[in-house]
Amino acid sequence: MSFKSLGLLPEIISAVEKKGYTQPSPIQQQAIPAILKGRDLLGGAQTGTGKTAGFTLPLLHRLSGKSGVLRALILTPTRELAAQVGESVSTYGEFLLLKSTVIFGGVNINPQIKRLRQGVDILVATPGRLLDHASQHTVDLSQIEILVLDEADRMLDMGFLRDVRRILKLLPSKRQNLLFSATFSKEIKKLAHSLLTDPVTVEVARQNNPAEQITQLIYQVDREKKREILSHLIKEQKWQQVLVFARTKHGANRLASQLEKDGIQSAAIHGNKSQTARTRALASFKEGSVRVLVATDIAARGLDIDQLPHVINFELPHVPEDYVHRIGRTGRAGKSGEAISLVCQEENKLLHAIERLIGRDLPKKRVPGHGIKSPSSK
């Protein structure tokens, strides 16, 4: 199947081909025709499946031709994801006359107000900042024809449900609704039921199942040796681009500065960093001047790094589903990737919960030359 056979406009096909894509992914094959018909849609898709283009391409097709009035709203849970979705809208809409912009918190609101006043067709926003604009009457949501809720599960995890409900009240009742989520919890099903009318359900890959092309490995280590082992692996294996997950903001900062002392160029991104600092760190990581990016879960959701080869869990997450989201940063768009977790004895319960979720035991190894103490020798 080709993008052309899906019935998209020639201008959109040209933009897709310019980006180097020739065949739609499974979610795109299923979602695009349904969205083009104007149907509501419930999409179950993990990161790296091509879901952003799955809603962006048909949305651009449906809105093409008219311009200047805000007719599509895409809500995302994080600033990074908003920026990334905004980039996709610009890239795929390059040969159309539609205007789009991105608004999120953590940056000055005035340039956003200026862009909104100039008129946009498509708005990508985080819930809090959108409500700020609504309260200042700097955004008009009365003409919205298409609403997209992206990564709705993360939206709920971050406590945005009340904000989302407030936004829904500002929208016209007659509109097309698209909801995407990596997992379908009771809360997501309840939200979908209240939001969607006779939806088409599209699901790709088994829920909570990491992509096949990701090699997963557990290194059993002592907690106090984790940083030393991480440095050893990065240098020994000559890894040039590594995304490392830490559990806390403080832990991410500390680990990045320790790796710097070990001679490994590193940066940390988390919720306490300014948007400018986060954008700068991510750009340095993508271009290769920063070798290791240490991130917390919230900062990393929605990071899109082409062909990222390695993801390391310096600490396992407390929520097993977050493991799937973390390692989904690698092995994207059919490329292979490696996910390594440094697991100390205190984290064995967390590891068992992850293995239960994904339905298999993960291979376990020791790092050569780095022994692990037995409990009796502590």
C-alpha cells in the first residue's frame, strides 16, 4: 500500500516523499481512511508506530483549501511532544496554505498571543497554557472542527483530566474527535466513551508489548556501583548517543554532572529546567555534541530522536508501563535498538512487575569485571 492509494492530496504526498517515507505504517493504513471519512477514532498505539503522521496527514487533508480560522486543536501532555507534533504539522503541511502554531507553558506568553492574533488554522497546545489563553480571550475555540487528544494516558497520569474537561466545554459540540493512547486503562475507556461518537477503533501491536526490534537486557549490579558501571559501558562499547532514565530531577542532575566528571559529555532534562534549557540540551544531543542525555519520565515522553541506538534505565520506574514508554524511544520506525537496565537487588520487585506486564522474562547478565555482592557480604 502507498500513501497515494490512501487518497491524500498530492501536496501532502509530496511532503511525505520529501521526508523520505514511501509506505504507510500499520496504524496509518488503518487510521487515515477513517479520519478522512470524518469518523471519530480511538487509536491504541505505542510511540514509534507513526501515529503522529497517522492523524496529522488526514487532518491537513480535511482542512486544506480554507484558511485563517482556528479549526483544529491538538492537545498533548508535554512541551516536548507539543513541539514535535507542531514540527510534523509544519513538515507535512509545507505545500499547503494552512498556518499552525504551538503553545505551551514555561515560556513567555506574549509571542504566542501575537501568533494567534495573526490567525492560525491548526493549534498544538498543552492544556494549562491553552486555558491561560482562553482566560485572557487570546484564543477562539468556537470554530474547532477536529480535536485530537494525543497520549491521553499520559495526560491522565499528569493530572490534566480536569483541564481537558474544562477545554471540552469551550469547544463546539459538533466536531470530529480523535483520541490516541498507548494503554487503555478504565479511565481512558471512560474518557473515550464520554468523548467519542461511534468511533472506529484502531490498535497496533499488542498492548504494553515493546517493539520486536528492541533488544532488552538486564545487568544485575550493586546500587552503589551503578554510575561506575554506566560510565564503563559507555566507554567500553563506544556508545555515542545514549538516552539514560533517572527516577528524579535531582538524580538526573547528579548523574549528568558525575558523567561529565568521567569525561562523558552529558546533559539533563526534567520538569524544573526551563524550556530553553531543555530545547538546547535536546538539540546538542541530536547533533552529537552531547553524548548522554539523562531524563526523567515526564521530560522524555514524546522525545523523537531518529535512529536512537541505546536507552539505559539507570533506575527502573515505579510504574511498569513507564518501562515500555521509556524503551520505546529506541527501535523506532522499523530500526533496531537496544534497551539496557541496571538493576540492583532493591529493584527486583519492580523488575518482576515489568516482566509480568510484558509477559516474559528478560535476559540477565553481569558486567564482566564488576562483581555483585551477595546479601550476606553486605
